[in-house]
Amino acid sequence: METKTYGSLIEVFRGSLWEAELVKGLLESAGVSAMLKDETLSAVTSPYSGTGGQVLIMVNKEEEVYAKKVVSERKV
């Protein structure tokens, strides 16, 4: 996965809204502050429409390595 930097935030996951919500919860339960970022306006105006694009999970740059480890070790 190509890492994208948004200021001091780093992308650690990209997927559908429900996947992103689950991974965000996993990160937060591991003590990592995470936020969701929608890539399309349709996901913002109607997140459950099924036509939304990818949702990114962003974390602080300082937590990048640990967050990527948590994401990579998650059980599918």
C-alpha cells in the first residue's frame, strides 16, 4: 500500500465505510487516535447509499508504525 501523507496525518487503511469503522474501533481499543476521511462527497451526504467511495483511516504521524502493525495483525 502506498503511504499518503496529509499534513501530520498518515493513511493506514483504506476500505468501505463498514470496514473502516471496524478498523478504527480496533485502533482506538489499542490506544491509537484515529479518524475517518471520505474520498467522495456521496459518502459524506449518504454514507449508507452503497455508492460511496473508499474511506481512509488517518492517524498521527507519531503513531504510524504502531497503527500499521495493529492493522496488519487484525483478524479477518
